[in-house]
Amino acid sequence: MAEMMQDTPAAIAALPESGKLILRADADNADIRAAIGGVLTAPLPVEPLTSMAGDKATALWLGPDEWLLLCAEADRAGLQQALETALASQHASVVDVSDSYQGFSVTGPKAADLLSKGCAIDLHPVAFGEGKVVRTLLAKADITLLRIEAGFQLYVLRSFAEYTRLWLDDAGREYRG
Amino acid sequence: MNQSHRLPAGGRIDRSRSLSFTFDGARYSGHPGDTLASALIANGVHLVGRSFKYHRPRGILTAGSEEPNALIQLGLGNRTEPNIRATQIELYDGLVAASQNRFPSLEFDLGAVNDTLSPLIPAGFYYKTFMWPQRGWMTYERAIRRMAGLGRAPDGPDPDRYEYRHAHCDVLVAGGGAAGLAAALAAGRAGARVIIADEQAEMGGWLLSEGETEISAKPAVDWVGKAVTELAGMENVTLLRRTTAFGYYDQNWLGLVERVTDHLGPYAADHLPRQRLWQVRAKQVVLATGAIERPLVFAQNDRPGIMLAASLRSYIARYGARPGKALVVFTNNDSGYRTALVAHQAGIGVTAIIDTRMGAVGPLPQAARAAGLRIYEGHAIIATSGRLRVDGVRLGKLAASGDRIEGSGFGISCDLVAMSGGWNPNVSLFSQSRGKLDFRAEDGVFVPGQSFQPLRSAGTCNGVLSTAECLAEGLAAGAEAAREAGFANRKPAGLKVTEPECPAAAPFWLAPPEKPLARAKCFVDFQNDVTAADLKLAVREGFQSVEHVKRYTTTGMGTDQGRTSNVNALAIVSATLGQDIPAVGTTTFRPPYTPTSFGAIAGRNIGALFDPVRRTPIHDWHAAHGAKFENVGQWVRAWYYPKPGEDMHAAVNREVKAARTGVGILDASTLGKIEVKGPDAAEFLNRVYTNSWLKLGIGKARYGLMLGEDGMVRDDGVTVRLGEDRFLMSTTTGNAATVMTSLEDYLQTEWPELKVYLTSVTEQYATLTINGPKSRELLAALTDDIDTGNEAFPHMSLREGNVAGVPARVIRISFTGELSYEINVRASQGKAVWEALMKAGEPFGITPYGTEAMHVLRAEKGFIIVGQETDGSMTPGDLGMDWIVSKVKPDFVGKRSLARSDTVREGRKQLVGLLTEDRKEVLEEGAHVVETVLDKPPMAMLGHVTSSYYSPNLERSIALAVLKGGRSLIGKTLSVPMPDKVIRVTVTEPVFFDPKGERANG
């Protein structure tokens, strides 16, 4: 399977069930940043359009006070609990949105070309390096798009998953020969 | 016929392979590298179409996308496409082409009677003729439409695939000729990300047709090959062949269409799109769009066999075709001589060179003289002959003024005429970019002036003529563009070019015809059959603006948008007006540069990909149980669940009854849900809803009405308090996203002092509503940790616990007036919990109900639906909902507007109920209500029906309506006039069932 994937110019896969939390907090507050960083074991990304991977979770910058945290399904409840505890005395919000979004991966040498059929963002490596994250449109679906080493991950609202899957498969037809 | 007119050698065609094709049913052959036009010429076919208005025989005028005449119906069945330029169709094996606008055949066309009648159908004929009687136009139009138009559109769906492609680059180069290639090389070598697009199959532009030109002491095509190889080897360069930059929009955003598989023929490559629409955002643009040769305007200049001079050269040098045996060249500049020399060397007899000038002394005229070619200086063609192909020209000596002939004319036989009136820089894209055009009087051309976007023009589109200048400008433009985009580079070294010297010449606008101008047929616009006489007539009839002349005569319209005719038309109009060309102005160029197929513009936005279809987590269950669905925005919701033999009416009645007598279950997952968190959450709700929220207890629910700042109802829903600083708000399905963004907007811009965070959880939860007197028993059967007793779990409250073994938030609220619970579970568990409820509900006769039954149930109770009873112009008071508007709160969104004179005035439309006299008569939603019925509209209208259903619980029809001063009309009888009858209705309170609301609390 892994070998097959390598030969595929653009491989599309639905990501397995995973934990997703929306964190909202004031990033200008050093105490809040420290509390979150402690839980994530990585500094909270405050630069626009960046992400940061910690031991248990990856934080995706969505806005000046909003992050999408990705973690294993098994860690979901623990992570939410730990954040709520660490932020108990602060104004912050941690909401479980694991079922709200479906993730997909698009990997392989033609991954950016495939997505560029429906995404107006510049996905060239010089403009969209590993770890970069944007919220944008893929055709007619809102997506959160993350560059990973092998290509891209994208997250769509659950009810858009079927459309997105159809769209990705259709866009990938060219590379399946 | 087998390529009888192919030269024995030469050209960029692959003579080792033959391709078979048909034109109007006749079979021909050509070679890879041919266009349909060059293959037809190589087979001696010049007659390829009939003109638009007069149905005159027409041939191939050009060798490029500017072609006005050779428009072809290409392909068969639903793949057929009309009005394709034969000059752009790459030949493939099995190609099927047909001529257009002729009946019964191209050689004998009945429509050609229009040509004989042409003195009777001058410019503006339609406007002048089809005016009376006014209503007659409807009939005339149908007949005219049948006569007009060229090709035929396919009837069925397009079987081909079209895709989009977004791209970004530092430098986009439009055009792959000498200047474009040089620009791409310079920018690419500097390290910039470059996209170079050219509309032809091969990069190189005119260099592919110019055998005499040498670059760096080698044939120009060698340099083209090297340049293309170098560009293809650069990772930062994208070469797009067969790609037309058709639109130049704001912020250096350009539309390109790539013809990916057109050249392979149908069914060639199923996995590839036929065409690809590129949307490119470029930091810098280099326009290298070349120049288009200008035809000369002379009498009967439209016969097949009369071509542009450089195009003729292209057919000889690039395609190895022999367009004729006896050539007459008509020119006002030295490039006509170049064509004569190339033809002469290819063995084509050059009968005469007719030069409008006296004493041309350039190297080319001298070479022509040296070759012994016959030259008529200071002469012009004054007539031509030949029905389906030119067979002769008549010429005469021009007077010094150039506008009349001295003495009598004489004839020369020929089968080919090459004309050259100079070169028009192709400024279409530059003009589209909002660039200003400057007029250069010496050779009468428009060149790029001030530009308003980051772009530069290079090469012949910029007004230069020689290959040397093209290369120099291209290199400089590419290097500068890269520098502007942030890539430092040195000035590129120049290239040594050897080429025939071919300077610009003074323009020559109209050759005086032998016959009076009105009958001479001096064509300016070949595609639209506009003659010099038509333009002069338009000016005589008072049209002075070039834009008006264009619309009146149709010059410059059609598929070629006047690419060959605009400047000639403009010159003739200005001369007639006695004004300078710049004073008369030029028409604006608009996208697309060349016709672009609808398929490419639609892309994959068709069928299932046309728009997302959003389905709930329980959708598959509904589908498996025979539900009929309805669209609610992008959502698809279960509408009703017919049992075998049931129609909609029967199914909905059954569902409505069950929800009031047993237990019904509804999938309400599409409702918007927003988690509101923070110490100021209650204050925030207090501001966005009309009622009071500060004292809502934890675990309690409350209904809220949200207004716009204009005081009009925008949304409603129930919000529950999850904790001291946490609420869960619900919104209507349709407004979920709008409410979320407007609330976020308020927090960020109006009330930044409020400590509140919002998170949308619409899709995190599946919402299952059980409803009816048996719903408590059903809930109790599936939970072991929620006390479902009426006191323990009262109406308008929330309990968290397990339902069917999974964590759930259960809210006791009612949109039907019955005892009802809304069970929220994680979306991924929704279907399993639904199935558990269905199973546990079996003893209670559980009945799934859809949105239609939900509407009936709520209408029986007079509950509004935002967007149905409201339309952005209804206040709470209009809806009889003043009870929910706080009188004591200092402020809330829309409060001030509720005191406006318009919102407090008498006579506003108010929500009421309507009962028909006939209990079975169900009113139509949207029907108007009047007090006095007149014979026909207009009648004074009181308002309209907003909701109307048959209520099985009341065993009669019910309706909600908004009527002017509605509440004062209660008890009155009014009328609803319909096309076939008048329905009498009585106005009532809008609550029809359980007006005291006892059932929900039971």
C-alpha cells in the first residue's frame, strides 16, 4: 500500500476519526500563551497562517484569537480537559468539534496541481511551505488547508465531506491516467 | 483529392504521415503540422464559407486566430462546435468539418440572392424596415434569426470534460513569438516563476513562417527550438501551448484557455480535459501578442483566393502549401514584396506587384526588381472578378491625391491575390487591462500608451516591426519584469539578427473603385459584410461616434471582433467626418480575445459538482426508508415518508396526526448551533435578542427573536444556558452561517469590550426531535440517568445524560405545541441513536415525520418561520410578538428602529390567520388578499398568504397571512382572487390549535 501511494501522482484519502478542538483565547496574554503552550508542549502559533506541532497535538492558526487543535481521537477528551483546567481562571473557550469536520489528505507530486483546480491560493512550495495553514475555498467548499511533508491535509465541514470527496476524485482523474 | 497544391518540399509538416479528413463530405488528406486551413489550401480548396449577410463566397483570409471568413462547423453529434476558425484547427485523422451559412450547398447557395439584392439592404436595413407594425417584430425576429447566425449549436449535453486551473506567477508572458520567447528566457533565467502562453500549437509565432530570417547566424526556427528547449528545462517556467490569454482583468488577473486535447480529436484522451481554463494571478505581465496584418480596402476584395500577404507567406513557408499558380500582390509597404519574393522562390508565378506608392527603394523592392518581377507603382486594384475564386484583377493608376484613378483601368489574370496594408499592433489585451492607446500617425496604428497595471508590451504589439527589435524588446521586458517581481538580474546580451529590411509605411485606407462606391463592394469587415459605402452611409445618416457607427453597421462585431477591420473602419469614418483618427477614437476591446467555449467557463461546475449537497448524519436512514427529500438551501432534508400507496397528502396527514396522538420523530440536525462562552455571554445575548437573558437559570432554555438594526425580524431560536458563562444558541437552518458571522462582527467591531467567544457547533451534533404525548415514555425507555418526570424535567429546560448509551444533551422545547424533546448527540452517533429511538418507539407507534409535517404542526400553532412569515420587513409587533420585546432593557439590536415613525405607524402588514369558507380549499402560498374584487388586476391588495396547509387535526385548511392592518380585520370576510375563481376567507387569530398552549406543558 505504501509503495502504491508513492507511485501515485496524487493520492486522495479520507483521514480517520480524530480529535479536533476549537480554542479561542487572547494570544496577547503571556499567561494564557504559557498555559496553552504547557499543555500543547509547543508554543501556540501566533504568526498568521502558521501551525505548530507538539507531542500530543498540532495547533493551526485560524485567526488572531482562534486555533484548530488536531489530536488523536484517544487524546481528545484529555486534551480538552487539560486545556480547560489550565485556562480555568482565564477567559478562553475550548469546544470539541471533532465530529464537525472531516479531514482529507492529498499527497504526491501532483497534489498541489490537483488542489489548484479548485483553490485560488498559491500552493507553490515557495509560497506555501510545510506547516502553512489557510482557510479558503476548494471549489464551493470552505476548507482549512494545511501543508504537510507529503502534500496537504484539508478539513471540511462534515456535511461538505461528500461533495469534497466527489470533487477530489473528479479532479484527480487526470493523474490516474 | 490528394494534396494537389502541396509544394514538393519545405514547411513544418510531417510528410511521412498522412491524415485523412472530410470537408462538406469530400475526403481529403493532410499532414501532422497542418491546420484545417493549410490542408484545404494544399488540396486546392479556397472556398470555405458564405458571408453573413450577402452570402458571398468566402475563402481563407489569414493564417491565424484573427480569421474572419473561414468559420467552420467542426465535429459531429453533441461534440459539434460552430464558428471555429479553420486557421486554428489542428488537423487530426478523421476530422469532420463542414461549411456554414449556405443552403443547399457551398457552391450553390440560395441565400446568395441577398448579394444581388444588396443595394436594397444597406446598413441599418433591419432598423429601417422592420418597424411597422410595432408588434410585427415578434414575427420578423423569428424569420431574421433563422436567416442570421452562422453555425449550429449542438442540441444535447456536451460530452467533453472541461477543467479549471488556478495559478500564480511572477511573470506571465502572453504570446510565444520572438518577443515573448525572449521575455520568458530573460525572466526565467533570472529565477522568476514564469508562465508563457501561446495560442498556437508551436511556440515561435511569425518566426515559424520566416525562412529568410537568421538569428545568431542560424535560421530563426533553430533559435526558437533552442529557446523552447531551454524554457522547458527550467523548473520555474511553465510553457502553455495552444493556450489563449483571452481576458485581462483587474490586479493582473488573467484568464487563459488551454486547448488540451482538441488537436487529438474526439475520444482521444478520456482522462484529460478537452480544455482547461487557467486563472492566473501574475505579479508582472509581458504582453507579446504580436501584430495583425491590415487588409487593403478595394473593390470586391473578398473573393476566395484573396489573402493577407504575410499569411500567404506562412502557408508557403510553414505549411509547404501552394495557394495558387498566378499571384498578384497588392501592397502599400515593403512587406508585400517579401511575400512576392517568397512565392517566386517557391515556384509560384508572380504576375504583378501593385504598389500604391511611387519609387519604393528599400532592399525588398530592389530584390523584386532584380528578380524580374513586374511592378506597377502608384497603382491600385479597382475591381476583381471570379465567382467562387478570384480569376482576375483590374488596376488603374492612382492620381497623386490617391483618392481617384487617372485614365482607364486594365485587367490581369490571376488565381491568387496577396494584400498588405501594413501591420496593426495587437493591443486587445493591453486595452482590456485599461491601458490607453496612442495613435501613431506615420503608419496609422494604435500603440500601447499609458498602462494602469504592472505590465509592459514588447515586440510588434508595441509597434516595432523587425525581428531584431522584437528580440531586444522581449529580452528587456522579461528582465525588467523579473526585476520588478524581485529577481535581480543583469541586462541580457543582445542577439544578432539578419532579416529583410521592412520599414513602416504611410497608410492607404481606400482604393478608389472603378464602379461608384455604393456598388463597388469594398469590404472593410469581411465577417459582417460591412463595406466602405456602408460606413459612409452611416456617417451621412448622422452617426458620428465610432461606437454608434459600429452598432449601426455591425462593423467590428462577430466572432473576430473586427480584428482585421477596426482600424480601416475607423480611418474611413474619420476621413468621411473630416476629422483625425484620434479625435474619432477607437472602440474598447473587451474579453474574450477570441471566442471561448461555454464548457471551459462552466468547468466541472456541472452535475453533482454544480453545488454542494449537504446531508445530515441520518440521511442514509431517511433514504433507506423511502423518504422524499426537499432542498433547504444546500441542505437536503427529509420532506415526508410515504408508505406504499400513499400520496404526499396522505403521508403528511398521517405524520401530523401521529405527532399529536403518539410520538413522531424529526431529524432537526440542520438547525444552526453556536456555543457562546465567556463572562459576558449573558450580556451579549441580552444585546442580540429582544428579550431578557441575564436571569436565565443554568439548565434553562428560552426562545429569542433576533432583529436587524432596522428593527426587522432576522432570526429566531432557542438558547439554553449550559453554565454560568456558557450558552448554546440555536438558529434557523438557513441563517446559521449569516447569524454566526454577524454575531462575530458585533463582537469584533461594535462591542470589543465584551468577553465572549463564539464557536459554531452546527455540525458537531445530530439533533433528533421526538414529539407527541408518548415522547416522555420513549425518552424514559432509553435513558437511565435523566429523570424525565414533568416536574424534574420541565418544559424549557435542559438535561445532560445518556440516551441510548451515548452522552446527550436533551432539551425540552416544542415547535409543535406538543410535549417534545430535542436530543443532541455527537454527529457520528446520530444515526445509531435514531435507530435506537425507532426501535424503542415501536410500541408507541413511533412515526418519522419530515419537514412538511413539521410546517403543518407549527402552522396549527401559529408559530412563524423566519423567511416564510417574515421577509425582512416584519417587526415583532407586525407578527403579534410584542410580548417578547423587552420594554425595560436599555438597548438591544434593532431597539431604536422599533420607535421609527414607519415601524409604529398604523396600517402595517400584520400576521393573521385565514380560514376558507370551504374547509377543503387550501389557499396557494403567495396568493393576494383583497377586500374588493375587480374584473381584473390591478386591485387594492391587503397582503398575501405566507403559509397554507391542510390540517388533519382540525380537519380543515388553515393559512397564515400578512395583511395591512391585519389585526383590525379579524372576523371580517375577505377575498382571494385566483385565475379561475374567487376564494372567500375569514380573518382569524393566527393560532388554530391549543391556543392556551397546555399540551406542551403536560
